Amino acid sequence: MAVGNVGTSAVLVVGSRNGLIYVYNMRGVSATFESVHREGATNDIWNNLYANDAAGDQLISDIG
């Protein structure tokens, strides 16, 4: 989890254990969901993508 600024907007970025990155816009103590990002291909089953090193991030343990 990391907090920072994009221009004048405060953002919260959260990495999940399944490789997803969630971005929230912070307004005071309230967080509004903005987007989710997943690195890697989506054109095959996960086992094949993993075997071909195309599955993206499997575990995000640090952001920032």
C-alpha cells in the first residue's frame, strides 16, 4: 500500500496477493475507486501463461 500525489490529487495504491493493483482517489478520509490494473496476458489459461512467463505478477509484496 502506498499514498502519493498525482498532480494535486492524493491517491492510494494497493497491491493485492493475486497481482492486481488498485488505485483510489483520496478526498479527506474517503477513498473513491478509480481503476484496477493487471499485468500479463489474458489469452490462455493461467497455467499455460505461467509456464510461458506471461502471467504477469503473481504476488505484489511492495509498492513505492
